[in-house]
Amino acid sequence: GAGLFAQKRGGAAAARFLASRGLLLVGLEATVVHLGWHTFDWRPVYALQVMWAIGLSMLVLSLLVRLPRAALAAVAVLGIACTPLFPAIAEAPAWAAVPLTILHESAYLVRGDAVQVAVTYPLLPWPFVMAIGVVCAPLFCWPPGRRRRILAAGGVVLLLAFAALRLWNGTWADPNPWSEQPRGDLFTALSF
């Protein structure tokens, strides 16, 4: 949607739209969604969840949307590929705990008696996934037959890439690698 909006109205208008909607979603997470989880019980525990991550992703995308399509594609692919390279909070220096929590790992940002703030849905790789959507937006203006062929071929390539990463079974691809299950082949396939 952001890519189609940018095509129609331009990068500057798309950046403003994404920034304003991103701030709105972050604000809604901290107020309306918080109240929804704690109905009639305004506890000082804030969980930064999906709406927060989408809003923050829109803010990041508002900075990237003006890039040329090839540069945006490169940034997006690099961002997605490098997400697993972030260290765990336990392995990082103390000064990196807050940025790593926001970017990469679910944990408490603040854990005090007066207020608690927990990131339950980290930011990465979602701004870059959104950026791939912006890059692919022109496909949706192509004739349906051509669009279907390109999207089907892209889907097959991505599924093969997924299978290759899972077969490799490295912790870079997944911090919880699959394993052979003692309950049989079906459970091994589910683990995969």
C-alpha cells in the first residue's frame, strides 16, 4: 500500500503519510491497546507489541521511501539478511541493551516498581519487509497474467530459499534449529 501511495502521490507525500500514521499507531499502542489489555485496571505495565512494531516500521520506512527503487531493494534485502547477526542481549555490552531490545529481542526496557515497559514484539526485520513491499508495488500495476507469473516465480524462489536455509539448519537461519523427532517423521516434518 505504501508503494502504491508513493507511486501516485510521490515520495515526499508518502514519507509524511507513513510518519504520521506510524506515530498514530505507536500512540494507539500506548493508550487504546494498553487499556484494552488492562480494562478497568490501569496498571503501569506497558507491552510494546504488534501495533508499536508496525508504527515504528512505518517511521523507519518514511525515511527510506524516497530512495531510488534499486537502493531501497538493496537496503531491504541487506536489512533482512543481517537481522540474525545481531547479538543476544546477554552477549552484548550493557550500553547496547536498550537498542537491542527495541530492535531484536523481547525483554523489559524498564522494570521498576512505578512502571514497567516491555518490548514483546521487536522491530526487526519488519521495516525492511515493508520496504520490499514498496519495491514490489509496481508489479501490481502490470497486466494480471504477467503479474501472476512473476509473483508465482518469486514465490517458488523464496520457498526454495526457505527450504535451503532450513536444510542448512544453522543458527544464523533460525535460533531454534529443527531436529529429528522421536515421535516419527510427521513430527520431524513439523519441526522442519
